[in-house]
Amino acid sequence: MQGGIARLAADRPHAQWVALVVGAVLFGALHFQGGATLVVLATIAGLGSGLAYRAGGLQAATLTHFGLNLIQFGLFTYPFIARA
């Protein structure tokens, strides 16, 4: 997502940073079904994944996403299921 936005805005100043922020906001918006808190957390995660992509490519971004999903499952989803 970030790469496509950066290409569209290539002639604009700070295109890479704009792409990072817009991509993260869109990523957060895709999680709207989880409520406002999840949108905010997913936006922050999108920033982290975007920065990981810049630092280490697709593999780094994928591992970051996987790690965050694993943490989310371990801290929130599993305890909720276990209590049910």
C-alpha cells in the first residue's frame, strides 16, 4: 500500500512520509469492525510495519505483522476465549 501511494505522490515533497502515514491510516481504517480502539492500534501497527518495510523490506514487514498478531492473540484473544 505504502509503495503505491509513494509512487502516486512521487513529485510531492516528503512523499515517502506522506505515504507512510496515509498507508497506516488506511490500514487502521480497514480494522473499523473492531471499534475505535482497534482502529487506533492498527494505525500505530501500520506505522511500525511501514517503518519495518523501509528498514528490511517485505520480510521485515511481514514478520512485524505476524509478531503483532501473535502478541494480540496471546494478550487479548486467548485470555478472552479461556474465560468463556
